Amino acid sequence: MYRILLNTIFLLLLAGAAIAQTFPGYNVSTYAGIHGVLSNPASAAGYRYKWDVNIIGADVKAGNTYARVPKSTLTHIPKNWKPNQDYFLDTTAQRKQNGWMMAEIVLPSVLYAIDEKQSVSFVWRMRSSGSAGNLPTPLANFFSDFPNLQYRGKSLTIEKAAASMHVWNELGFSYARVIKEGYTSRWKAGITVKLLSGVAAGYSQVANTNFVLNTKRNADITSGTLRYGYSQELDHWKKPDLSNIQLFQNNGIGLDLGVIYEYRPDNGGWGKREGTDADDYKFRLGVSITDIGRIKYVKSANNTDLSLVKDNLDPRQITYRDKESLKQYSTRLNRYFTPMASDSTFHMSLPAALNLMGDYNIDSRFFVSANAVIALNAGNRNFYKTYALTQLLITPRYETERFGAYMPFVINHNGQADVGAAVRFGPLVLGSYSLFTTLFQSRINHADAFVALRLNPGMLGRRNGDKKELGCPVNF
């Protein structure tokens, strides 16, 4: 099972299928428009244009802490993976090993400003998320060359390790409003209600498992359980893959909630201005919780939890076989181990995250922002989930109406640090928060990229009023 898990992590990385926030670094900009709604729905209130349309966008990320690969494998994937040639393992690390991936396509979406205080948005996204890990390095070494004879005769223990994957569709309906405005401040709030449609999901968890490898073909498992399940749709998966994507199946409800405070000291005592004044703040603070919710799935009919206790086990009998379907493999495991009672359904939680944002306006062209993404469900208690990658980003940026340049500095909870870049040029946005890190390393263990096309009146030479026109004082 873990051989499949590790190979999956490698393939996700090498395929570039690239964690938490969509369009990182750029997404906190006041020019982000519909893209800013993805990380904080309150950002749409008081938007500078009447409308903003995403035509198409994509954001992909993947990584792990255990294996590095030459950059050439991103474009030329080997047919047969050879250690110390096609991949290099961190076999001496003292930490636990983890892997992750996220991929999403932002389909046609729109933000519409009802007036200066309120807006509505519609966002359509196809998303996938995967998480795996909590595996100590010696165990990763054992399973990466399964069975690794260097551990023969040694008692090994898996306290708790898990993997999960989720693919879903979401239709989001957002409302944002300026809820309070004074001489030097503005408060915004927003909510996104999401109709979720599950495409496919699966999970596995090995817990409290003790085993000894006696020989290459003999092992004893003295305790342990395997809890696993996958959605019944995977037993009937069709080609091409896109034909399996259907709206309004495995339905669920999700929520994003956000609030933003803006400090605006330069209004000269006249209160708010008429027209667009999106950049007339000295600093902003934002808080949001995204991806609250879960989706219910019916398990494949042959899924069941297993007691792994078994003497004289031949490791070859539990190894995944080439071209074997999930149904065939799970059926074989069920016959080899002792089935346990388990539910026929499961609820897959979304990768919920707390997003904290601070943004400082230097001179209305130069800005610097800091934002943290904190995973809310990354613990070991619930294994019906995928989870966000906790990380901190600091992004200096330069922006005008039709051009923006961004340089995110990123560190995640695995200790991986990156420097990236992004540009916004008219309708085109593209970037990578790990761009420079990837360029200056010969071997990499994570990668990402994003690109999007969007339109708003500013790109068409239209404006929404004159920022110099004064309004009446506002008293609260």
C-alpha cells in the first residue's frame, strides 16, 4: 500500500501536477478582482471596477520531503525509475516524510459591483487535492525499496500514517459589502456559499502496526489495522478522464468567510470619496476561513477495514501489481487479511484553512504584503480529508492599472523556503512562487505554476469615476 502511495507522490511531482492559496502573492492585490475572492470573499467589496471576469485560469502545485528529482524529469518522465539517477532519496533525515499536491482550473467566473459598497460574484472551479505522510524516515526507506533487507530482523512500528486524494467541482456564490466606514477606516465582510459536487475520493490509514521482516519473502505482523475506502465511481472510471466529471452528484455545501479592515488616514477629514478609491489605504488587515465543508461518498462495494495481524506473510502478496485495478487490488487484500466492520459511506472534508493577511501601501504603486495560510484539519484524528499546507508568504509588489510585478518569499511548515515571481500584464497573469528556487537548484522536491486570463473595464480603457472628486463626510 505504501509503495503505491510513495510512487503516487513521485508521479504527481514529476508530472508537474503541482498548496493552499490559489495564485499566491498576486491574490492579495487590490487588482486581483475575481481572483482575490478565492482566498477572501470580502476583497470584492469596494472593488475599483464595475465588473471583473475570469476567462480561464489554472494553478498547480506538488511536492514532497523525501525525494528529489532532476529538473529534466519535469518534461521527460522516465519509463522506469532508477534510484540515484531519476530520483534521489533523503534517507538520513530525522523528520517524518510528507507529500502533497493541488491542482485546480478556474472556469468562467465573474465579479459584479452593485455599487460602491457591495458586490456579488460567481466562481466556478474544478479542484483536486492530495495529502500523504506522517511516515518516519526509516519506514519510508523500508517501503521505498520494499522490502528493504537492511531492516531484516528489526521490529518496526507505524503509529499512524495516512494518504488521501479528492477531486471535486464547486460553484461558488459570493456576497461582499462594506459594513462600516468612518473618516479613517473601512470594514468589509464577505461570504461565499459553494455547491460542491464530488467526482472521486479515496483514503487509507495504517495505525498501531508492528511488524518484523524475517527474510525477503517472510514477515510477521503482530498488530495493526488498515482503514481504507474509495468512492464507488472509481470502479467504473471511463476514458477520457473528463467524461467522469458530472455536476450535481455526491453533493455537499461549502463556505468561505472573510473580513478586511483598511486604515485610511489621508482623507483630509472629508470622509469617503465618491468613485473608486481601492488604493486609498495605508494598510489593510484581513482574516478568512476557506473551504469549510465536506462531501459524502458511497464506498466501493468491496471496501472494508482490515486487521493486518498475520504470521509468515509473503511481502510479494501485498504488493500492487502492474495494471491491476483498484477493485482487483482491494479484493486481493481483503482475502489476504481479516476484514473488519466498516461504514458503507464516508465524508471527505475539504482542505480548510485560516488565512491571515497584512498589506502595506508605500506610495500607491509599491506595496508589501504578508500572509499566512494555516491548515485547520492537518492533525491525525480525522483521515477522511485532504489538508492545506501551512505556509507564510511575504510579497513586495509594484502595480499600475495594467501592469503588476510580484516577488513572493515563501516558507512552509516542512521548512522548505522559496523565492518566486509573478507578472500581471493586461489580461494575462502568470507566475510561480518557487520560480527562482527551481531555476537555481539542479534537483527539486516541489514545484508550482499558475496562469490566468481575465478582463475588466480598465483593460478596455474605461474607468469608474474620478478618484479626485470629493464626497460628503461620513459619520459613524
